[in-house]
Amino acid sequence: MVWALNFSIVKTTLDQIDPMSFNAFRFILAIAVLLAVLRRSGQKLTVHKGDWPMILFLGMLGNLTYQVLFIFGINFTFSANAAVMLGTIPLWIGVVGHFFFDQPLNRYKTAGVVAAFTGVILIMAGSETGISLDSESILGDVIILAAAFVFGVYTLFSKRMLSRYTPVQLTTLMMLTGGTALVIAAIPWLLVLDYQSVTPAGWGGVIYSGVLSIGAAYVVWNYGLRQVGPVRTATYQNLVPVFGLIFGFLILSEKLAIIQYLGSLFVIAGIVLARRNPTAKPISPAVSSGNA
């Protein structure tokens, strides 16, 4: 739900703040939120011996690289196109996990990710603008597709680290490494930004995206990875356009087309299919929280 709103908020806010400055502002807020959550939970930010190389790699991959690709991609294309391209995250996770991470796709998970992605396509195809692939948006589409691939790889590597760190600890470490690098990279843009031209609504967009879309949502994402695994967690990403339709109907009085209702059903069916595991054995409560 948070990410569904974030597409529109980011697109609107980028009319007032350049992509790099916007990313810097929201990551500063996200880091502050995560440090506060970590302190309140009583957890310590201790890095296990030999983990720094992987933590730095994940921070640069999941925050610096992914976020730069995402913010520039959505700036160059339509929000509908961006949602479709990011909808390929489960497919990237499934394919890369199958060939390189010893996570074979069973028939249910395969059908689930295909059905969910099909649903995303139907939802976007039924919008007023449809899925526009004109020449003006091709660059943004390619960048967003690259972002989806990067986030898929990041998700698979993160799953391994969640056996050693809690979701809050891992998310905070990722923010402190990749997020700090992102802020440093944005300094040239921050120095020339016209701060007086940014309206309260623009700063509100920064606060929403930093505190909720990055700070809170990343913790939830990593918690899901540890509890149900990368493929199942990523499949829920396809609910973003579904909730986007619901918000548009309730808040903006947008009308839904029949094809969009059909697409929503495909997404929900895909999630149900991806959660099925006919070969799974019962897991005792003592170890269930650490298993996919």
C-alpha cells in the first residue's frame, strides 16, 4: 500500500526537486527512522566477522544502484510503465534463483509469478493511457527494467544474510552504507537546488517517501524475506498496481475498466499459487521463523 502511493508521490515531487537531491533527502530521513527503530527495539548494530564485504556490496546494490536507477527511470517514463517494469522483480528472482542460487521453481511458483505478472500487464493495459512505449519513454523503461533486475539480485543475496541479522539490523546496515554513499553522490545537486521554490507539498512528498516508503517498507520487506522466502515475498510486489487502482477509485474517483478487475484477479491468483509448496514438510515452531 505504501509503495502504491509512492509512485504518484515521487512523480509529483520530482516536478520540484531533482532526482538526486530527492533521493538524498529521503534517505537521510530513512536512516534517522531506522536508527530510532533499532534503538527502541534494543538491538545492537554489530557486524559479524567477515561480513563487511557482503554488507557493503548489498548496500551499494540495493540502495545506491537500485535507487539511482529507479528515480531516474521513473523521471523519464510514465508511472504505469514503471509499475509494469518493476512487476518483473519476481520473474528475475525466479530465473536468477533457479540458475545461480539453487532455488528451483516448482510448477506452482512458476505459474504464480507468470500469472501475477500477467495481471500487472492487464491492469496497466486497462488504464486510460495504457502501456505507452513511445520513443520518449523507452530510455526510462529500460532503466526501470534494469532496476527490477538489480533489486531481484539484491533480494536473493539479502535472504542469505537474514540468517545472521534481524530485518531491522540488516535494513539499517544497508541504509548506512548504500544510503550514505547516495547522499554523498548527491552533494553537487544539493548545492545548486533552489530550496525556496520547493512547496510544503514537495517536502511532504520527501517525508512520505523517506519515512514510509524506504524506512518502514524496507523493514517489512526484509521481514517477509526471512519468514516466507524471496520468491513469495517478491510476488506481493505485484499488489502495488492493484492498491494503486483502489486508491485511485477511493481518493480520485477514477473508474475501473473490466480488464483491470480481471488483472487484479490474476495478481491475487498468482500470489496464492506462489505460496503453494506441495513438497514442504512441517516445521517446528522453534525454527520456523528462520526458514523460507
